[in-house]
Amino acid sequence: SVTSSSSAIADMSVELANLSDNNIQEILQRARAYFRTHPPAFERALAMFAVESNRRQECQSQT
């Protein structure tokens, strides 16, 4: 039914939100290990990460 699928989507959104918070250290560790051997890619990813975290903070401050 429609309601069960929309609640499943809501659950998935919550899981994704939790995932991004809980695993951020693990993600950063993996990223460091990879980017140690790819310095230019690291610079780009760092810039993208900064933009994304700024965007998230702006979204949170609006609510």
C-alpha cells in the first residue's frame, strides 16, 4: 500500500541520516588512507566535503 511504502521511505531516510553521523569517522579514515596516495584527489574531495557540510549546516539553521 501507499502508506507502508512511504513509511519505509521515511525509515530509510532516518537510517541514512544516522549512517552519515555514525560512520563519519570511519569514512574519514578510509578517505585518508586512499588520499595519502592520491594528493590532488584529496584536495578536491576536501573542498567538496567542506561545501557539503556548510550546506547541511545552512539547512539545519533554517528549520
